Amino acid sequence: MRAAIIGGTGYGSIELVRLINKHPFLEIGSVVSNSQSGSSFSGIYPHLSEIIDQPLEKFDADTLSENNDIVFLATPSGVSSKLVPQLLKSGIKCIDLSGDFRLRSMEEYETWYKHKPADEEYLKQAIYGLSEIYPDQIKSSNLIANPGCYPTATTIGLIPILKTNLADEKSIIIDAKSGVSGAGRGLSLTAHYSEINENLKAYKLGAHQHIPEIEQVLSDESGNPITITFTTHLVPMTRGIMCTIYVNLKEEISTKKIIDLYKQFYQESHFIRVRPEGNIPSTKEVLGSNYCDLGLHVDERTNRLTIVSVIDNLVKGAAGQAIQNVNLMNGWDERTGLTDIPMYP
């Protein structure tokens, strides 16, 4: 199956290339970058020399449909909403890694993303691609809204406890930290070496565009409207996300029982690893992999649950989950092409 990538020069795109290149049922098809069309892919990314040397193409929905079987859109927000309708009409399945199809509310999208929303017709077609939670819906969809990196780590960490009656749903606080690759390859003062090196910076307090996405998923899964306190930080490393999540409990329960609850909830999920008591994951322990590792602790003094959720933001938080969703869409084992052991150290 030939897989096209639109937005071919971003970090999400080159991670897709890495994963597709070793997938037994996928091969790299067209790579689209309107801004650098005609340039050699390996000329922009020399590490791909003699591996992916093809020229980058301009976007044309009919040509993409003729030459490819599926399209990944790794574009900035506000772009894929214009391209996906053309692609679906040409008969090709789409997986969108931007935020254009994640929010059901057009008004919320415009408020948080500052772009014109996608047409309601296509928002209704989109299935939210949180692989472990919505596998059946993903299997029958032609348009997947691939989750954001922070929402992936956060919702995987919170859904099991919200499915019980143990959590105080009004008490959720999320302290999230990301490596610089989450900011993309574009030049900005935020990602400047002198600004990020030996520095820890909180950003977008109360204004991060992933807040409504997280609240939408948690509200769906709990059955009640959820609002969260969500603070993001940029840390001086390339890859990785750690979300440290705090939620008050309504009754006393041991850490062991919480761990058992989580292990039972994710017992069929190949990429969710629930750590034993006293074992808290770090970002390096999932580096380059599609795993999400969870550490859990109940503070007996405060009766508060702390959840530590770690992922590689470019794999489970983007390209890896997109491949996992392709596997589900095609009836393949969801682990296909994603069985790499994390890189360590």
C-alpha cells in the first residue's frame, strides 16, 4: 500500500518516513511540500540520502489519489481542513495529524486555533484516533483525526480512573512538559538554542489549543462535563513528553488497587505499559517507541492520585499513533511496524 505524506518537511513527516520505511505493508508514495516542491527530500534531510531521494511534489488531489492508497497530512493547523475534502472526494483515505478535525465544535476550534474551522460535513465524518479507546470506530473510518501529543499522554493517563466513581472530576491538574521538537522545525525565538538551553519555561497558561481536545475526550469518557487546569512547559531536550497528573479521590484506596485497575483496563493494549508500585517512568524509557508508560501513586496523607504518563511526542504523540491507526483501518495487527524497543540511553 502506497502512503503519501503532505507537509513533507516537518518533524512529524520525517518520523512517518522512518516508520513507513520499515512497515511490511506500506511504502513511501508521494511526498508533498508546496513550498519546496522539486527539491530532493534527501537534500533537505541528508540522513535520508540513498534511502528517500525522490523530489517533493506540489499538492494535487487527483494525482495523489491515482498514485497512492492513503494520505497522511502532517500540515500546520488550518491547512488540512482545505485539503481533506478534495482528497476524500477523490476516493482516498486520510489521516490528519493536525488539529483541524479533532474538535466537534466549530466555534471552539476557531476560538482556540484562530483559524476558520473545517466544514461541518467533514467534522462529522472524522473519527478521533485515540487507538486504545476507539479501535472499532477507527476500523470503519475514511478520515482519522490523529490526537495531539499532550492529549494522548493525558487522556491515556486519566480515562481509567474517570471510568470509576473514585475521582473528583473537578480536581484535575495536569503539569505537562515537552521536548523542543514539539514546536516543529520552523524558526522561532522560543526554540532558539540560547533561549531553551539550561532553561525551563512555562507557556500558554490557560490558552493551549490542546485544552478543549483533552476536555472533549475526558467528558465523553466520564459521561460528565470535565474542565481541567493544564500547564505546559518546554524543557531542554529534543523528544519526549511527561504529564504529571493530579486528581483527588473520593474514597480511600491503595496504590496497589489503582495499579490493578489500570492493568485490567489496558490488558488488551499492547502499547500501554503500567508500571509496578514504586516504579515511575521517565521520557528516555519510551524514546523512539510507540509506548505510553504509566506510573501511579496514591498519597495516603492527601488521598490524591498522581499519574505520571510519558510518551515520545513524535511517535505515540504523532506518527506512531498514525501508523497504529492505519493498521486498525486495514485490519492488520496494530503492532505492525511499531515493535521497536525504545532507544536507551
